[in-house]
Amino acid sequence: MPKQFVRQAPYLRRFARALTGAQSEGDGLVQATMEGLLGGQVRLSSDMALRPSLYHALLTTWRARRDGDGHGGAELAADQRLQTLDPERRAALLLVAMESFDTAEAAQILDLSSDSFEDRLLEAQAELEAELATDVLIIEDEPIIALDLTRLVRELGHRVVGTAATRDEAVAAAAQASPGLVLADIRLGMDAAADILQSLDVPVIFITAFPEHLLTGERPEPAFLITKPFREEAVKALIGQALFFHTPRNALHIA
């Protein structure tokens, strides 16, 4: 595989996992895209730089797979009350909020005019903000980051039911509050999340300063990752995605 493809693969996996809601679905989408590019069935756009062109190719493959199976893989299992969230709007939001494309690039990736893209983005944001509020547990030992996450969560209309700086604190807080979502620093939160999931069925979003270490596609890995230092838009988008795709016994989003 060309080196320039290899360098972009972790970020394509991040996007694809968030788009589809599961590691296996997302990684399969990236693999299918790469195989299509290498085999000539999928082509890079000559009107774009390499990075946006790869995302364009991935979305082309995603649409073809959705059209072929009548829906969209993990979306079949998504919570029924959230089925109204349009997948194309979700793609628009993730391109800007998580992958940091500007609106002009994202519009080009989605084959939309600037005005149409802006409309789609606003619609996606409105849909996410309208979702049912939930209780959130934050596992983070850096006080400033914990405060920032608390503020963002509350701005989305959710309730913060606890912040924990250790594994034991996190497990105790979860047992007491029964949160509907967990935001966890990957360094101290992986073991805590595993403990929590023994008794609670909740989605977990991990926060890490080294996403490339968790986006190799070589082992079971989280579907949803927030990179430190995080962007507010990315946190908001990922919370909506995690809640959208949460189904029983798929809380950690690890295949």
C-alpha cells in the first residue's frame, strides 16, 4: 500500500468508526476503500488534495455499501429513538467537528455546494442537540480538562453526575449514579470502564493524547476517541454519535 495511504489510515479509521458506530464496521469500510483504490474500482478525485480525496473515496464506498445492504451496518442496531438522525448530516458534522476540514473542503468531499453543506451542518447540529439528555460520568485526573468537559457536557443539556480521578473513584461513582454515558481518559479509564461495564450497560468515549496508538486496526480498539488537546466541536459531535449508536452490550464500542 502506498506510504501516503498508510499515513492517513489511522484518521480514516477514526472517521469511519464514528460514522458507522463500531470498530469492525469502520475498519471494514476503510479496508474496502483501500482495496477499491488499489484495484481501480474507486478513484481519487483529481480536483482535491490527497487527504480530502481519500475521505471522498471512503464516503463513496460507504454510500455504495449502504445502498447495497439497504441500510448501514451498525446503524441497524442503533437505538430506535435516534433513528431520525440522517447519516449524510452525520457525515457532514464529523468532517468538520472531528476531522477539522473547513466548510469548503467538507462541502467538496460531500459533493455539495457551500450553501447546501451549511444547511446540512446546521440541521445535524440541531438534531444532535435535540436528543434526550443523559447523565454523564467523567473520568479525568487533570482538573482543567475535567472542568472543560463538564462545561461542554452541560452546554449540550446533559447532567454531570460525577467526576473521578482514579479507577476506584470512577467505579464507586458509577455504582452510585448509574450514568448514561462515560467520558474517560484512556490512561486511567480503560480499566475503570471495564469494571463499570460489568454492572452497567453504557457507551464510553475515550480521551487520549496519542490516537495513532489506538487506531492501528490490529486489535480490538475503541470506536470513539477524542484527541487531546480536544476541540469543543469534536467532543459535542462524538457525544451525539456515541448516544446514537449505543445498543445493549455494545457500550464500549469494541468489536
